[in-house]
Amino acid sequence: MDMKDVLCMNTGEGESSYLLNSKFTNVTAIKSIPTLKRAIESLFKEESPPFEHLLNVADLGCASGSTSNTIMPTVVQTVVNKCRELNHKIPEFQFYLNDLPSNDFNTLFKGLNGFVGSGGEEFENTSCLVMGAPGSFHGRLFPLNTIHLVYSNYSVHWLSKVPDLRDEKGNPINKGTFYISKTSPSGVREAYLAQFQKDFTLFLKSRAEEMVSNGRVVLVLHGRLSQDFSCEKELQLPWLILSQAISRLVSKGLIDEEKLDSFEVPYYTPSVQEVKELVEGEGSYAVELMETFTIRIGARNEGIWSDARGFGNNLRSITETMISHHFGPQILDELYDEIQDLPLQDFATQCSFVVGLKRN
């Protein structure tokens, strides 16, 4: 499965749309703001700041939720405040909002009406220009040496494609599940890691060509603290829940077991150490900051969602296009109804980390 052909968050503004079910990524974006502010402020500490009249900012994998509405004003406010403090001229801002061509850019831009051109009410005299940049960030997106700041929230752990998980006879080796689980053979994790290493290195190389010297990168990823996947409830919770629901439909005869065995998700949860080693190995960046944080997904009234219905709608908004492409649209309603019947109090926390990089 080539991700760019089938993966997009649910479009529109309905109950299962990503716009109405992006609460989790909004929280991760808010938690990344201190790192983003430090990255922006560090641009002014350079002997010669890499921008003067224009600041080019890329938001990669922005989807159609409201995280860009959180990030863009943060960038403008931080730069304006720092320019006023140092008596620098306030630059114009050019924001490039990137995602795959299948992304719902219409919904995304409808939500920016109060920002485009003026930077929002508090920055009426600030010039803010916004442009869509469709394409895969696993490759070049922008001209050479033009981008000053790159930001990506909960996107870079998505892979360009699923790894090949078949033996020499062409039989699937990850039977009964579609992610790295306790029952998966060691070759499954190795294949996922190899694909992530290839994709993340290409991501770094592509951005290195596009960025100016001393530019900054801020990435927020779903990650893990350990070097293994021993705690799948915390590390792979969305896939664990989805796998349980699909297995129920297999037992009901609504999905063929062979269909489940041939399905894999293009998603890898890296460790902090894996990301650090790949950055250092690629060689174009210095690691300025790596911080971890956890977000409570349940239990009732303590986490992101107060009931399983909200969690189910969120999962549907993220996975429906993949599920429909592989299993067919006829099973969608019953599948996500199964998820909404699960006890929310069994849900756990999810570990994430934010990475701050400086382009050498």
C-alpha cells in the first residue's frame, strides 16, 4: 500500500471528520509550543539571523484540523515580540501548509479566514501569507535554501509505505494483526524499523536541501521510551483497539481472515534513541532539544475523551480511508461501532516526544 494513494484524514465537518476529532493532536501541538518558541527565539541568537524581510515557515503533515491555527499565531507572536525587543524590523510571514494531495485543503483553509493576510486581530499590521503545498514530505517540496523554520506535529512517524512482511513463498508473516505486537515475529519489527530509517533519513535530507543555514526544525512524534515494544497497550493503543474490533468481525464472518493477515499500517513508533541516532547519522543537523511527555487517553473524565464514542470517532477519522481501501466500505459502520462498545476505563497514556533541530 502506497500511503500517498490511500491515506488521508476524514474530510468535511461531520461527526467522524478529522476537523471535529483532532483533539489529541491539538493537545500535542499545545504541548510543543514552548519548544517552538525556543526554536524561534534561537534564530535571533545567531550572529546573523537567517531572515530579514521574509520568514518562510513550513507546517508539514498539517491535515485539516485546527493545529495550524495554534502554530501559526505562535510563530507570528514570538517573532513580533522578539523583533520589538531587539528593535528589528518585523518580517513578512510566508506559511506553507503541507499534506498529501488527498488532504482536505478546502476545510483547512476555511478555518484560516481570520488569519490570512493580517496574522490575526492582535497583529493587524503584520503581513501573513499562506499557501498550500500538496505532496509527500518523504521527498522535496520547496526550492533550495528557502525555508527558515520547519514544524511537524504527529506526522513524521507515518511511513511512505508499509514494509514487505512476506516470507520467501509470499505468505504473510504477521498473521492475526497489522502492527508490531507481542506475537509478531522479530522480522516484523526489523522491517518496520528499516522502513522508518529509510523514510526519516529521506525526510531529513530533503529538508536539509530546502532549509537555509541555521534554520530550525521542530518535530512532534508518537514515540516510546523503551527500546522494545513490550508494553503494547501504551505504545500501540490505537492499533490494539482497532485490531480487537477487526478480529471480532473476522469471528462473525464479516471479514476474511486472509484479508486481516494481508493488512498492515504504515506507522512506526520510534524510540528517542532511534531518532537521535538517525539525526546524527544523517549529519545535517545538531540536536538542540529532545523532551518526552505523556497524554492521558482515559479513564473516564481524566483523559482526552470522556467516553468510548469520542475515541471511536477519533480513530475513524484517522483510519477510515485505509480500512475502506483494504476491507471495503461495507464493514465501516459495524467496525467502528465495535470500538465504541469498548470500556474506556481500560485505556492508557500515550508517550510522545518533541525534537528541536538546528540546520548546520
